[in-house]
Amino acid sequence: MFNWFSGQTLYDAYLYQLFNLFYASMPIVVYAVFDEEYSSSFLDKAPQAYKQGMLGTFNLFISYKIITSKKVPFSPERYFGSDGCL
């Protein structure tokens, strides 16, 4: 955001970063920290619930992320061509 009469910014850059940190990302982080699929009493009674996540979905998740990270750097060239035009 710029001041109307000059090219000087209205607020300092660190205020924008604080806004992004506290009002945009912190609610997501807080939700992720306190989100529970199962209650702690259920997990105390049934420890096999831990294996379900470790064996099936975690390996699939990691392999998907590795494949995606290999594809992403080459996507712009694939879609736009080597000259950068559509």
C-alpha cells in the first residue's frame, strides 16, 4: 500500500509481515495443533490405530510429495514453452 502523494509506503514492511503471520497463518497452525482424529483415551485403549496411519497413508503421502516436487520445476516450460509464451 502506497501513500497517495508519494512513492513512500504507508506502513513499514514488518507490519505487513506481522499481519500475514498472525492473522493469516496462525489460525491454521492453531487448528492443526489442536485437531485430533481420535481422542487420547481411545488411543490408549487401541494402539493399533497408530499403525494404520504409519503404514498406509504416510508412505503414499511422502511418495506423492516427492513426485510432485520433481514435476513442479518443469511445469512452466511444459505449459508455456521454452520461449515463455502461450
